[in-house]
Amino acid sequence: MARNKYPEETRNLIIETATRLFIEKGYEHTSIQEIINHLGGLSKGAIYHHFKSKEDIMIAVADRIYSGAEEKMQKIRDRKDLTGKEKLRLMFHESVYQSSQIEMFTAAPDMLKNPQLLVRYLAESIQDESVSYILPTIREGIEDGSIVTDYPKELSETLLLLGGIWLNPMVYHCTPEEAVRRMRFFQYTLKLWGVDVIEDGMVEQLEKYAEIYRQNRKLE
């Protein structure tokens, strides 16, 4: 009964334990039972009271890992000392270099095998991030002359589809070498579009993430 008095503490314990196990063993190699075994006596019912499935737990883990990212994007979007293109470049920089990416790629969830995760990821990337951060920044860039396009909405969605889906090894499996080629192509394409916001260092960083993911999923 004492455990039920503190549902939020129980939920946090489940998330913290799952986060540690996902990072140590990988999402695909961690079962619900293994999470239960590390909860200090909590029952399976305690988990299912808070989460319907392992995918639900992973969503909560991802929210925990990426906590603070939204606030960073808001601060960049609202800065008054940068052009729209400069803000966009900084948004991509912060997204690629945030330390939480290493934890996520180490946990190594396979989005294609977990449709609930993929749907949630697509919804947040395309619907939320595009509308809240990328699109307003592109429109600001059009106003200040740093970005030239007649298709701001389509550009914002394309940036997130390519950057968040095609370039993401968790969604679109690839070797580190393939990740580098994709990122180079993405960089080249954005320059053609007049939106040169990808730095050379980001290419190397994506290669690093792809290698972490490959090692944890034992990809050839």
C-alpha cells in the first residue's frame, strides 16, 4: 500500500530504471521482466498501472532524455540578435550536438520495429517542431532577407523529414559510411536551396552517432 501513496515516485523509478537498462543493454534487448527485476520489489502490476507497454516506457524515457531541448529551441527562435538563417543554423547545431543524443543512440530503439515510437516521433518532428520552431524561423528569414523561398511551410517540413527521418539511423538504417554520404548530400542540397545551415562538424557527429547505434544493434 505504501508504494501506491506515491504514484509519481513510482513512475519516476520505472523511467529511471528503464533508462539505465536501455542504455546498458539496448531497448531491443531489455524486457519488461528485466525492468521489473530491477525495481526493488515492485510488481508487474505497478508497471502496467503507469505504462501500457514497453513502447510507452521508451516514450517516457525519450521525453526524459530530451528534457530541456524544447526550451533551448524556444530561446533560439526568440533571439533578436540573429537572422532567420543564423537561427536555423544554430537550431541544427544544438540538435546535432546535444549530449542526450548519445544516450538515445546507445539505447538504440529500432523505430521500424516499433510503430508506436515511430508515429510519436513523426508527430513531434513534423507537426510540433515544424510549426513551433522551424516554420516561424524560416518566415523570419524570408522577412529579413537571409532565406529566399516561396514555400516556407514545405521547406520546414522537408528539412525535418530529411534531417529527422532519412538521416536518422534509428529510422532509416545505415552504416556510418552511408550516414556520412547522406549528411554530405543533405549539406550540398541545402546549399543549392540557399539554406546552408549544416556545418562540416555535424557530418562527423552524425557518423559518430551511426557508429554508436551500429555497435549497440550489432549491425554489419
